[in-house]
Amino acid sequence: MLADIAPPSVKHVTSDWGFRKWKFHYGIDLKVHRGDTVRCAFDGTVRITGRDRYGYGNYVVVRHDNGLETLYGHLNKFLVKPDEKVKAGEPLGMGGNTGRSTGYHLHLEFRYLGNPINPNDIVDFQKHETKKPVFVITSNTFAYKAEIDKIRYWTIRKGDTLGRIAYRTGVSVNKLCKLNGITKNTILRIGRKIRYT
């Protein structure tokens, strides 16, 4: 059973779940300003307050009674401690831009047994409410993993061109450009990985 969500942030979505060029985004980003209060989505217990310099920055993970976990990333400041009981709507932290972040936002993830779930399957982020009182987890919930497993990358070496990479991988230049969000004129830097499947 899912209670009504207490929106962690009532601002708009800045980046959705899914592929970002060649990388998969396992959550949803909501706009926050520095110092905005980030609130707990559902009742639960704080499992972790941590720092991930190259990823989530300052983050909080809350475990909920139904086995669901929510992760709140890129916080500027913590307002809770591990093992603390929190109610839906209570403050967890302050909005920030820590870790691998290009601006102030809240990275929000929903997980079950450590596996990310598309937050859009559970919450309507325009109305700031849960979609159904019951969310049933099936193998289809994690079907996205099969698509991720199919991804292959080419590491650019000296002398590589898009044409040469296309020839070696059997993928057209146009598809390489589309998969990586680049143009035919993009400079290929040695050591960069580009997606070809």
C-alpha cells in the first residue's frame, strides 16, 4: 500500500528517468534552489546519510515499511540522522548542488531491494500525488535492465573518426550521433567512450 506522497519538492521536473545520451538516469530531477527544504515522500526510517563526491553528493536514503526506499541526492545540508523515524512531509535536508551536479536540483530515486524503479510509475509529478493506492512490483518493473545490458561502448583511440567507428561497429554515423547526442562535426577526444548500441 502507498500513502499519498508528500512531495519532496513542488517545483518542476528538470530531468526525467531514462537514457541521457549514453548513460542511464535512474531517478528524476526536481528543481530546487539552494536552501529549499527537501521533504520525505512517505513515512519511514532514515537508513543512510552519506556523501558521494563523484555522484549523488550529500544524499539521504529512507526505508519505508512496504520495502520501498527513496533516495534524495545533491543536498546542501542534512537535517536528519541514520535510524531516525521520519513522517511524510518532514524535512530531510536542504536543496543543493553537491556531487556530480550541474546546477541546483534534487535527484530523487525510488528503489525496491536496491533496484531502481521508474518514479513516474508511482507518482504523478505534475499533480504531486501517487497514481494508485497499490503499486504491484513485477518482473516488468525492471524490464529496463535488459535494455541497459545491451549497451556497448567504443573507447576512442588515436586516428578514430565517426566513419571508422561506424565501419568497425556496423552502426551508421547517423545512429552514432543520435545515440550520443553529437553531430558529425563533434571533435572526438581520445579516451572518451561513445555508445554504439
